[in-house]
Amino acid sequence: ERATAHKSLFKLLEGGTALQKGELSILDRVFGGGFADRIIELHGGIGAVGIKLTKSANTMKGMMSALDVSGPLRQGLPLIHRKEYWSAFVDMFKYLISQKEFNVAMDALKERPLYELGRDSKLFLADVQTLARGEEAFLNSYLHDLSGLGKTGHVLTSPYRASERAYIGFLNKLRADTFDSMIRQAVSLGHKPDEVSGVIARFVNNATGRGSLGSLERIPNIMNNTFFSPKLMSSRFNLLTNPKIYMDMPKGMRLEALKSLASITVFGGT
């Protein structure tokens, strides 16, 4: 990671080829949340006007998403049958009320033994107030600028930030816990973690609303300005129509993956 950070920083300073999403994520971790947004603004082809349009679109999304605590029945729905879902659901209300609880929980995810394996396998864990690594319903917007009082951590001072904490905290914990559990299950079935981690991470991402946009990943801001949740749309399409997601799962674990399909079908039909 240090080597990648050095290489990415020099690419940026030299004005060479555009930075890739993974390189931006590392620099965002090094220099703090929001750094990647500035790079996207300056060098990502959208400019100052584009960033204002993007933040305006994200503001509309944020206004629709705030105060409804919709993560469990939106992105998290396919995993409703798992115990990790209900553990994350209970903790979500702690994050809603307390910034401190949210910070402690998110820091704890990074201390997990399988954290680096998940990150290397592209398991998605969101950050707050960012374009590069945020949840689609709470990407960087003007609501963040208007809710500075929320830094005190009390739910009444910033309903928007409280909703964001609950949404991101629930999904991050659900993804991390489910990934860890499925890796342990795979190991118990005789699989090596590094051989199945990529497949499991991809499944968990799709099951929590982070489907790949393929070649359209190069223009995420345009997609997010055009659609409310393009990655959520992609994830549902993949789970409902792409059998490869289930066939690629480690032997003995395909039934577990198919339960997510059943959850979408049953609860969606209901």
C-alpha cells in the first residue's frame, strides 16, 4: 500500500495518466476523507461546475433518504435471513444516536483479522461525506455543509448526519460480518481463504447493493446524477438474472447464496 500510495501521488503531481479508483481510495485514507473528491473535481473531467451539479443531485438523494432508516429493507434486504443482518440492525440504532458509537464500531471493523483480506478482495466498506467511497444515498452533498452542528454527535443536532451514520454503519457491519462468516464457513469446507475471498466479497457486495457497473465504472458521477442508485440497480439485476454469481460460490455454499435470491423474491413480492 505504501508503494501504491507513493506511485499514485507521483502520478498526480506529474499530471500523467488519470488515477484509478483504487489509487484514489488509498490516497483518501492517507490524507483524509474528501481528498479524493478534490482530485476528481480537479482532474476527473467534471470540473467545478460538474462537482456542483453532482453535489446538487446528491442533495436531492440525501433529502429523500434522511430519517427513513431504510438501509435494512433497501440494500440489506437480500441478507435478511442471516444472523449478521439482525446484529447489524440492532447496532444501527446506536449509530443513529451517537457519533462516538459509530466511530468506535467503524474503527473496530478495521481491527478484524480478515479486514485486509476483505479489502484486498474488494469488499466494499463505505466512508462518510465522499464521492469516491460513499453509499449512493449519502454521497457528498450540500447537506453535509449545512449540518456541521452534527459533529457533536447528538441525534437532534443533525438528523441528516444521524441518518447517514445509521445507514452506513448498518451496511458496513453487515458486509464485514457476513464476509467473515462466509470465509470461516468456506475454510470449514476445506477451501483456502485467499482462493475464495474474491468470489465471496463479490457476492456480499451484490447482496448489499454494490453491483459492478462494468465499463460504466469510469463515469460514476454521470451515472449517479442520472439514476438514484445505479449500483443498487446493478446488484439486483445480477442477483436475479446472473447464475454465475451462484455457480462461482465455493462448493457447499451455493445454497446459502440462493437464500438471498429467495429473500428478494419473497419480500419483494410481499
